[in-house]
Amino acid sequence: MRPTDAVRLVAALGAIEMALVRRDEVVGPLLAQAARAAAGTSVDAWVSEAARLVRARGFFGDAPNEAARRKAVQALCRASAQTVQAELLATAG
């Protein structure tokens, strides 16, 4: 992954985390875009799974399973961002 692509992906994942906190319905489209950007990378499976969880029904409500799903998506996004950052730092010189 080129450094510019890595930075864009990390920024997108950060925006997704903020949208999750706000329960903003833009999470789905943002995750779809991030999943395309992550395709073929070390975090491909994590971001794809996060996108799948968001597409599941009942994501933004207050039910315990919905809150758990949001937390899982948040954890997958955070782990993906940290992994991409670590890889970027490892190649930076």
C-alpha cells in the first residue's frame, strides 16, 4: 500500500469511528468506501467484516445486540487503523 493510500484509509477509519459515536447513518457508505480501499491489504478482512456488520439489520438502535455490533465495528476499525499506521511507520525509513 502506498503511503498516501494508507493515510487516506486511516483518515476514513477515524471518520467512521466518529460517525459511530454520533450514530450517523453515513457509517455504511463510509465503510463501503473503506472496504474498497482496504481490498488486498492486511486489514481487508477486518474492514470487510465491519462493513458486513453495519449492513446487518438493527444497527443504530438501543438494543443490547445493536450496541454490541456497534462496539465490534468500532474495535475492527480501530484495530485496522492501528495496523495500517504500524505498517506505514515500519516502512518510513
